Amino acid sequence: MAAAADPTVAAVGPRVRALREAMDLSLRELAERSGVSAPMLSQVERGETSPTLQVASRIAHGLELRLSQLLRLDEEGAVSIVRAGEGRRGGAGGHAYEVLTPPLPGLRAEVTRHTLAPGAVTGGPGDPPRHEPGSRETAVIERGAVSLHLDGVEHELHTGDSVTFDADLPHHFANPGKEEAVLLAIVSAGLRRS
């Protein structure tokens, strides 16, 4: 009779596959980046074998993670909650933002709530830096009206509208109205365009 699989070990394979696919890497490409053979990577992903710490460390390096991130040793549990008003905050000049996602290692997406006073714009001093190449952003307008200025083109958005765009292009949001505007922004960092 076979022994029951360790749930931590069993979770490594699907996690490696999900991270590899999120980076748009083939097994061969991850093999080249990590120095672990494609057949071994395939066996790990399918849960047919458990990688040694050395192999897991090389896979993590190929995925641009620390071993602790790959194995989720830095996380306290499967659920992380950021309570209302407890997110990291920033902004200036009529633009305030709050990061609603926890600062977890290896997190590939970030959710922020932006509040724009009348006439305010994003992208000023104190705002988050530009997004890395390959990033995508989706914004949902919760309240008010905003203009998205993306790569020299202006797009008008109103309460309930959403927009998705390549976040590594020059862009900013502006509030042309006379009332405060609020939007949620979700940025998927470093995902390659398909």
C-alpha cells in the first residue's frame, strides 16, 4: 500500500506549473533558466516526484523566486486579510491611494484604491513607480468620472466602467469633474503580452 502524499509536497507541482505558465515559459525554457531537466520538471509538476531541496532551489531561481517563496514558507497561511483602512497608503497633490493587497513575497498582482480630488491626477510625486515591462492593469471606476490618458490618447470613464490596458505604456488618470472620483486598480506585474 502506498503512503499518503504529504500535502505540502503535493502542492509544489501545481504551484510550479502555475508560476511557469504565468511567466509564459515552456518546460524547456524553465529547464534552461533553472538547470533542471525538462523531464524532471514535468515529473515535479505532475506530482510524480518530490524535488530535493537543491532541485527546488534551482526551480525557484528559474522562476525568479527565493526557495521560501516557492514553498510558501514566508506565508502564515492560505488566507491573508487586509482590514478596511489598514492598507499601505501614499499619494500627494489631491491623489491618495491605498494598497489593498498584503505585502506577500511572490505576489504577482496588486490591488489599489485611488481617490482623486477634482482636478487631481495620478502619476505625481509620492505615487507608485511606473509598472514593469509586460504589466497589465484593470481599473474599475467606483464613483465619479475620470479620464485615462494612455499613450497620448484620452478615454472617458464613468461610475461602473472598467478598462484594461498595457500598464507599461505611459499613462495616468485625471479627475476632470467637480466631485471626488474613486477607482480600483488591479495590476498584474510582469506578465508577458499574449
